[in-house]
Amino acid sequence: MTFDARVARTRERMGELGVDVLLLSVGPDLPYLTGYEAMPLERLTMLVLPRDGDARLVVPRLEAPRVVPRPDLFEIVPWDETDDPIALVARLVGPQSIHAAIGDHTWARFVLDLQRAVPRATFDRASVVLAPIRMVKDAGEIDALQAAADAVDEIAVELRSRPFVGRTELDVHRELVERMLELGHERSNFAIVAAGEHAASPHHEPSAERRIAGGDIVLCDFGGTMRGYCSDITRMFHAGDPPTEVRDAYDVLLEAQEAGVRAATVGTPCAEVDAAARRVIEKAGLGEFFMHRVGHGIGQEAHEDPYMVAGNVLPLVAGHAFSVEPGIYLQGRFGMRLEDIVVATDQGPRRLNDAPRDLALVG
């Protein structure tokens, strides 16, 4: 969709929900509608998008040169250092009783100040309006997700021939970050490298002290932002020949991930994708060692709707993009996770990641 089409669809949904004005600050909703990503500053940036009438982007004057003008969509309203941007937004909103939806990532200081400045307004989260729109990706968005996935796939393949033993987790982490940037990512969002017992902590922080040794399993989960859209992949490595217990657990993990991907068909509730992968792990007697949801949506954010989790009855539709990433974690011993990004299509689940999924043996 074009920015024009996104704004039109947003206003249509505002009408459906009785929302009078959308107020967007930092976070992904603003660039989704305007192409402009606000810096997370103490200086307020806010798009004031009424259901009817002209939209205005209130922005610090020193940030205004970064905004690509789109006069057909919004007017740029710069404010100076001695101005009160809250009062400016309040004037644009007006004193009448209104239903406002404010960006989920808006700093609390601005939300509280706006509530005081517009006392007759009732506030909702902007995700009520935008999440159902943003979670269905169009062809251009899927192309961007594919390009980002291709880049991290290339890195995952490279890792299979790279040395691990003797290197610190932090050293491998830095290599992942550097390669993502070299291959076109604007930024690295995370690069988890966890060896041995550390791999049992799903979000382990790479250590400068922990050196990878022979016999270690190594979990590498990394992703960034490329062309405004995110990558996210997890692959597993083992320094030397793995013991039978690790091989057997990995076989279960591989089967569980495949079951989750196969279940991700249009019309299937998100909860069933989670359940399909979880059943495999539970059947193998390892259910107690899997403590997180099977997946999360992905797009402009690394984690966004829809979530593959128990209780989410939302049916998948063509264009939903999400991870499938079951894990098995034995505290104090070892852990493992396998993750691909998947898009639901009318032809069936489409994996965006294609790097080998076996447990790679490295030196």
C-alpha cells in the first residue's frame, strides 16, 4: 500500500471504532503512515491525524529537515525551543470531548501532559486502530522482509565454516552485528550468542568472559532492520560431536518447528500454531523445558502482532508474517531454539529463511 492508502484505511478504521483523532509519536506507527521515524527525544514529535480534516506533523524545528515533505498527507508544524509542544498539540486537537488514540510507544511524560492539557478527551491505544492494518503485510513489505531474511541466511551459512572454539560469546556477537551491517541492515536489533549452559537462558547477554569450548552447544539468535523491516533467525551449532542426549533433543526440536510451520495455514488460529509445535515437544517428555510462546509477528518491529501463543484465537490471513521458534532449555546444562520467519499465503506457509536447519558441527 502507498502512504495515501494506509492513511485512508486508518481513517476508515477510526470511523469504525469511533476514534476522532490519532496521535502518533515515537515508534513504528509514525513511519508506517508518514515515512518519518522520530528520534526518541525529550522533544515531542507527534502526528495529529483527525478522522476528518487535515493532518499535521508537530516536530522540533531542528528535526524538521529530516522529514520528507508529503503535503498531500500532512502539514509540517515545526516548534521552537521556547515553545510548548503539548499546548500546540492540544490546540490542534481542540477543547471538545473527543476519543483519541495515542501511540503505544509514546513516552508517559507526554501522555500524562496531554491528558491534563485535553481534559475532555478519552484516550485509547493506537494499536487498537493500527495493529489489524499493520499485521497484514502487502507485497512490498513481504519483499522487504525477504531481503532482510536473505541477508541473515547468508550469515547463518557463513557461520557453519567459521571457528567457534576459543572465541568468546561477545566476539561472535560482534561478528554477527558487523556482518548484518555489511549486508545492508541499517541497524542490528540484537545478536544473542549463548554457549553451553548459557543457551538455557533464552535471552542470554553475550559474555566477554565465556569462551566457547569443545563440547559446547552454541545458540545464535540475531536480527536487525533493513529497508525499514526486520530480520530474525536462530540457528544452532555444536563444537565437536554432540552427545546422544543433545542429538535426540535437537531431533525433537526440528520436528516441532516443522509441525509449527505446517500448521501455519490461512484460517488456522494463531494458538494452533503454538499448539502444533508444543505437542511434539510434550510428546517427547520435554514439555516442561519449553517456557515461551512459539512465535511473534514481525515487520517494522521485531516483535509485533500477531502472536503465536495459547489463547490467541485470531485466524491467520494471507500476509501475516511471524516467527516459528520452539525451544528446549535445560537449566544449568544446555538449551536450543530453531527459528524461521514465515508468511501465511493462500498457497500455504512460506518460509522466508532458507539457511540449513540441522545442528551444525563446528570447530
